[in-house]
Amino acid sequence: MTGSDGTFSSSMDADLNAHDSSRPFLPGRSYYALADAQRRALGFPRVDPNEHAGDNALMIDAYLSLFEVTHEAHWLDIARRAAESIVDTHGVESGGVTHGRKSEDAGSTLYLADNAAWGWAMVRLYEATRDGAWLDRASRCADILKNQLFDPRSGGFWSSTRDPNAVGVFAERRKPFEANVLAIRFLARLAAARSTGAYRSLIAAALFEVATPEQIKAAVDAAHQLPSKYPGIRRVWTTNLKYQGQEGFKQAIVMEFESEDSLKKYADSAAQQWWYKIYMPVREDSRTHDIGN
């Protein structure tokens, strides 16, 4: 599914010859039950020749993960080549990417799923290569998310920029959960790579859009149960009175430990792991301070 330019096709049919009536049709459940040699003898299911920017970004991320594990430069080369090709075929002047090739896509509509994934892949490439050009592309993607896709009224990111040709239900923009989560992860990773708090309020506003009030309350309520699960914690405070210099943050959790040793032993304890299962899904950008007297 890799093209001559190093990019990845969007999908492969599950069934054999589903698009070719001149050849015998074989459903996927039968085709994939065969041994490799038998499948090769019959041929391969149709591959969709379209290359979508978001799918390629996730493939780039996967190859970078493989490079990090194996330290084999071959995998990094595959990721970098795909990225360079997508820049040529899908990259737009603003720094983002079109869904399909820009020669076939007017580019007037940019999609959150594509640009959040692309920004994530750019940060990952920077981490692997320390080439500042990739970080610059990531920053420009973040600008698109902030200036063209973010909803300043209620937080969260729209699925796309406005499509001037869309009508009816297709003109209604939504805030897809998975794409918003990826956007939040991208911005947090970019902030860490650039050592900046510039995206803090944006992340916080988006996070509270994708995290339901019930999920947030569950995490706070669970924190109050920690003293009964870990004797080293004396008390937990969560009532918010006033913040100073904490733009974008809406919830504080204070834990009082018996001693510094109790704090150290709490890390990776059964109690912490229990709480993290509830807390981590609603946490993105956060700050932790350990204070003694």
C-alpha cells in the first residue's frame, strides 16, 4: 500500500475482486482464511489509490515509533520520505494540509482530523530528527487549529473550516471527539517541544469540551477517596476559591501526605494506579507542585 513517492494509500478492500466483475469474487472471510501463498496466487484485493493526509500522518507516527524502538534508520527514512511527499502533494500555504491531493482538492475546506494528525506527526519528526523545519510546520498547524477551527464561545475544535459549497446537514459543523482528543494531544506535545505555555488556555478549553462534567466530577470524587485507599494521604482539598496566574485551569486538587516518604511511596502505588484510571482520561495540560514545611 506504499506508493512510488513513499506515501500510503488510504485503504484496501476486504474482499477480492469486488470491483472487477470479470474475475471471480471471493469474500474477505474466505480470502483471509487461506495461507499466504494461496492468497498471493489469487491476487490482492483492490487498493484505494487515494492518499489522505491524516492517514499518512498516523503512518508516519507509527514508523517513527518503530524507529525509536529499533534504532534502525531505515524506518526513520520511510517516515521522513512520506512526510516530504505529503508536503509536496497536500501542503497548503498556511502550513496545513488538504484531505486529498491539493491538485484534486480545492483546499478551501481544511479538516481537523487531517491537520491535528499532521501536526502530531510533525512534532514527532522533530523529536526524532531535531530538524527545526518540522517543528515550524507543527507550529503553523497549531495556528490553523487556533485561528480557523477553534470555537471560542464554548471550546473545542470544529471538524472542518466552513465549506462554502455545503448545504443542509452537511453545512452543520460538529466537534468530533476523537479528532478533538488528537488535537489536544498534539498541542500539548508541541508545547512541551517548544517549552512554552502558549497553548495552555486553548488546551484547557478544548479539554473541557471533550470531557463531560460527569467524568470530571468522577475524577474529583475519586480523589476524595484516596485517603481511605492509601494511609499516607491525610486529606484532599478540591474546592476552588480563586486562581492567580493560572489562565485556563479550572480545577485544583491538593493532597496532604503524612511525610515526604509517604509521597514517594505513593508513586505507582495501587491507590495511585486506581485513581489514574479515572483521572488520566480527563487530564491533559496540568501542573504538579510538591511542597513541604
